[in-house]
Amino acid sequence: MNLIVDIGNSRMKVAVFSGGEIVERWTFGCREIGRFDEIFSRYAGFDRAILSSTRDENPEPEEMLRCRSGYFLKFANTVPVPLENGYGTPHTLGCDRLAAAVGGVGMLPGRNLMIVDFGSAITCDIVTAEGRYLGGSISPGLGMRFRSLADYTDRLPLLEAEACVGYEEREVPSSTVGAMVSGVAGGIELEIRGRMERYAGEFAGLTTIFTGGDAPLFEKRFKNTIFANHELVLAGLNTILDYNADRKQSL
């Protein structure tokens, strides 16, 4: 079995994979290292483990994983992946973006893909049907946009993502909360639609995949025009782990 650990900006996602499928997964705070005791008590050991982190270095998770797995991989943008990396500045590329690209190719191989990750930031990345990662855009995420409105004004409230649940703009908003949801969530929707339209003219048969914590708030807005996979980064990390472990064994 494989143990996958993805430490993001605000939370840690952990999953156990077997045969390419998730057996069990957890989400907890980035500093809740003690929660690994629960995982290790349920699973005695792992054949392979991978750690990916967008935060400052914390050696404790890495040390634990090295001790508990037969093969350990610390993922960085210099680690080989099963696609061609065409990013102009690969040393600055976020590991989560690259892992999502690998996950997207594994989910829908042989297609031109736009992968939209609704996290702390919103990324829209392009992978060609030939398996070449090109890059894409980064913009503030839902929570970041709401917080900026509250932080840089005197009277606007701080809204949470829940304010967007079930919201559909059928008329001009007539309340402050409605106007903020329209501007933020509606603005994100228009942003994504614009990118889908732009890239569709450049990449034949472009297929869009939504992932990330806030993706469920937008999936229904796009109905049948997108695919959704909330575990795309974890799946990509699992593929990268197997790819590198198998390469090492073949040497």
C-alpha cells in the first residue's frame, strides 16, 4: 500500500492507496502531526510513501514517513514525472499544480485538458493530449477574495464560503451580501468560463476538470461541461510515487 501526504497552505490531506484506488483518506490541520498516530495504528507499514508540501520545511512528517515506509519520496519540482514539463520556470512551479496535471492525465489520457484547482489560490493549467504540461494562470481563491474585501474596506463583512452555497444569480443583487457573493463567486465563474472559451479555440476538444476544496461550489454552475475529481492531486502524487519507485527498481 501507498501513503500519500499533501501539505497545503491551510490543511493536510492524507490518503492510503492500494491498486491505484483510495482505501481511506483524512484531512486535518497542517500542524496536527499527532494525527499520524491514528493512521499508523490502523496500517502497520507502507510499501511506499510520498510527501508533498507547499509550506515551510517541517522535518517531522518526513522523518516519520521515512521510518514507516519501504520506499520514501519527497516530491519536488525536480522529481521525474510521467509527463513532459514545458513550464518556462520549472524551479518555481508549485508541486500541487504538477501533481494535479499528472492526476488529470491519469484520469483522462490522450485529451487536451484544462485543470482548475479551487484552493487557497485558483489555478487553471493546460496539459496537451500528447502529455505535455504547459502551465496556466494563478489568481486569488474564494476565501482570499472575501478576506481582501473585508480587510481593505471599513464596512464590508467577512464572508465564508458557505455564503455561496445554493446561490444563483437570477437578478441584480439587492443586498450587500448578495453583491459580494455575486462579485466574488460570480466573478470566479465568469473568469473560468472565459478561460474555457479562450483555450477551447486553441486546443481541440478541450476537456475541463475541477478539483480542490471549493470546487463543489462551482460544479453545478457548469453542469455537464466539466468533469470533477476532488482527489486529483492525491491521485497524481500516487502515480508519481509509483513511477519513481518502479524506475528505481528497474535500474
